[in-house]
Amino acid sequence: MSQSAKQQTVWITGASSGIGFSLTKQYLDAGWRVFASARSQGELTALIETHHNLAFVPFDVAQSQQVEKVRELLSEFTDHLDCAVLNAGTCEYLDMTEDHPDWNMMDRVMSVNFFGLVNSVDVCLPLLKKAPRGHLVGVSSQAVQAAFPQAEAYGASKAAARYFLSSLRVDLKPFNIDVTCLLPGFVDTPLTQKNTFPMPFLMSSDEAAKRMFRALASRPYEFAFPKRLSTMLWAGRHFPKWWLGMLAPKENTKD
């Protein structure tokens, strides 16, 4: 069934927890019709029971064979999407102290953070093209601004996502679709709760979602936050020797 033209529609991936779940609440509170996707409902279950303008659309973004089915399911709910917030992501860290690091994690992380983003664009692009002015939003990370230890897989996948979105911004302009890349800093989510290192300027997922929602109203090319972290990473990017000295483990010395 098609939705009223007066009610804006948004599709959010990775919506069952963390930033995606908080974004879902933001859009619902603003009166949007929300289609929320994840592998399972997770924290969405209670929201679905209490919000008639929320529908769950199961999707494992790493599985390209699900693309057509998910697109068809979305099309049963709406004839267009005003916005798609492609937020699904994962994180693993490479341990170089091991004799044989788990290089397979590059495939695992890329399959979600980059190819999952590609699969999600494949799902939603036809519906965005049918909107008066579509808005495609992808979530990268402040980790792309400067190198972090053990982040070879995560950082590379998010850098690929950022470039992919930048190119889409050019190619989708003729279709009246705006493209925004979000670059959040450290956010308290089930993923980051596993981290064992300091996370400067850590914020809650609700606070991160509020900042994202407010920023997206103006459809920026990119939105990186918090600014204090951006400043710190700017220094790391422009003074790489200093950054290396700050973060790299000390060299092993022999007696």
C-alpha cells in the first residue's frame, strides 16, 4: 500500500540496536513512516508493538541474494522512499602480535561495511528515484580521518564507503538525489562496548542520533562529529610522525 505524500518515508538499516535503533526513534518521533531493517528485530520489538508507522523488513546486508526480495517487500509498503539511512556495520580488530593474523576478517568486515552498503543502495535506489527529492545517507566513521591501531579492516571498509558515497553524489545528482556521508566518532553501542582502549569524547547512541537527525535536515555532503575529535584527528592526519609516536606500541628491543 502506498503512503500519503504528506508523510515522509525513511528506510534505516542496522536498526535493531545502537545508532540505528536510536535513529528509528528519532524519525518516529518526527512523524515519519519508518521501515527498519536488521537481521532480527532485537530492540525494535517493543517499538513495533506501539508504533503503527513502523514496519520491520528483515535484511542481512551482507547477503546479496536477499536484495531483490527486500526491495519487493519495501515496495509493498510504499511506492517511494524520501530517505534511506544505511547504517548497518560491524567491527573487528587485527592482532599483529599473532604469527598468523586473522586476515579473513578483512572479508568479514568488508562484506558488511562496504559490500553491505552497496547491497543496500541496490535495494533502495529505485525507490529513492521515485521521490520528489531523494536523500541517500551512508554511515562511515571518523576512523577514516587518521590511522588507528588494529583498525586495518574497519578503517579500510569505512574509507571505501566514504569514497563510494562521494562518487554516488556526483552520479545521482541528475536524479535529484542528495547524498550525505555521516562520520560519527565514538558512540556507546553494543559494538564499542567490546573495546578495551580509551574512547575520547564517547557519547550515547541517542545523542549521536539527535546530532545526525538535526544535521540531515540540511542535507550536507558530509557531517563529522564531535568537533573536538575532528580537531584531534586533523592534527593526527597533518602530523603523522607525532600521531605514530602517540599510538604505535614501543619497538621490541633485544638485550
